[in-house]
Amino acid sequence: MINVLQITDCHLVVEDALLIGVDTQASLEAVLRQATAERKPDAVLASGDLAHDPMPAVYERFLTTVQEHTDAPLVCAPGNHDVLAAMSGLPQKDLQIGNWAIVNLDSHEDESTPASVSAQDRERVQQAFAETDADHVLLSTHHPFVAVGAPWLDRDRIQNPEELVKWLAECSRSDSDPAESQSAGRIRAIVFGHAHQEVSGHCENVPVYGAPSTCFQFKPRSQTFAIDDEGDGRHPGFRWIELDEDGAVTTQVGRAKEFLIEPELRR
């Protein structure tokens, strides 16, 4: 069993600053403390919006913070708040562990909120599939592959996701694929961020999962921007993804209950 820790939407800001009244550095540290106390990750997957102030020093602090809690390999994907050039010091290469490959699909565009999957992004993923001999693939991206029921978030999700999943499945196939898994190729699950809440669903029969943010959460099914102020939504979160040798995926969301989110929203 391979244990992958997914963290996302950390929104780190310049040192000693707050974001809507939240110390996002402290909330990230609380998440990493909680998660690594539960189990030892074999890999850490950071699925975008790692910085809210996208400067090299902020990304360096993100990397240092993760490395202070675990020596597991780290794979980072950019989100819509990230700037690719500034985060160049972070590990972004795809990762193979045993019979599994973790492959990033870049859905971001600098200084733009909506998802953007370019021909170049597709080409890079197709090349990654061609280069790995892993039988199973966990695909990571930032923007959701499914609607989360909040119009202000859903307008920015990946467009035509069914077509994209069909294409990804087709180009991920290999001669060693068993016939029963051909519909999804080697892709066993897709994980994403951006939604700042727990999400689960399917796209073209591929399981898709969104993780809560390591800082504040968005109120589920809100019509406009709203911060969740109830139950688990008041705590930063993370997702464990268990990858079995036979291709099975099991996943659970965890929360850093010691850290209470108390945002300060302007009225």
C-alpha cells in the first residue's frame, strides 16, 4: 500500500501577514502535524494555490515547511493563484512509486482564474504516460473535473471534462492493460484542489476527488463567495490517498481539529 498525502490551496502570504484574518502558515503547519502524526506518507501531493502572494520567498517557505514534517518526495502542481516562474524551485516532476505513477495535468494560467488546459499541457501529459511503465496512474490537477454545486466556483472548472477524460484514458493505455480497465486506460483516479471543500464523484466512470484546503473552506453549494463556518468546515484539512498494488484506490479526508478558522471578512 502506498500512502499519498494530498494538501492543497495553502494560500501562503508574505511572512507575518494574514489572509482574511487567517494565519495560513500556521494552518498549513497544523495540517502537516496532524497528518504525519496519523501515518508516514510515501509521497506528498500539493495540488495548487500553494501561494497567495506568489513570490519565490513564499514558495521557499512552503517547501521548507513541508520538509520539516516529512522527508517523503513532494510533487507540486500550480493553481490559479500561483505563478509558474516564481515556483520554479519547487519539485514539479511526475513521480513513480512502485507500480504507480503520479502525473500532473497543468490546468492553470498565470494571472487567470478559470481552468486552462492547453495543447501544450496535453502534450506534456501524453509524454508522461509514454515514459512511465507503471500499470496505474493517479492524475493530479488544480481545477475540478466535476461541478461542486456552487455557481461562482463551477464557472471556472475544467471545461468539457468528459472529452478530456476520454482523451486522457486513450493516451494512457498500454499493451499490458487488462481488458476490463480499458475504458479508463491506466488512470485509476483524479484528484484536484480549488474547491476548498471535500468533493467526490465520477467523470466518465473515473473516480474524482477534491480535497479541503489547508486554510479556510468555502461554504458548500453557496451561490456567491462564502466561507464555511460550520462543523468540519471550520478546520483546515487534507486527504489521504491509499494506492494498492492491484490498482485500487481508497481515500479519506482528515482535519486539523486543533486549528479553528476564524476569518475576518470585510462587510
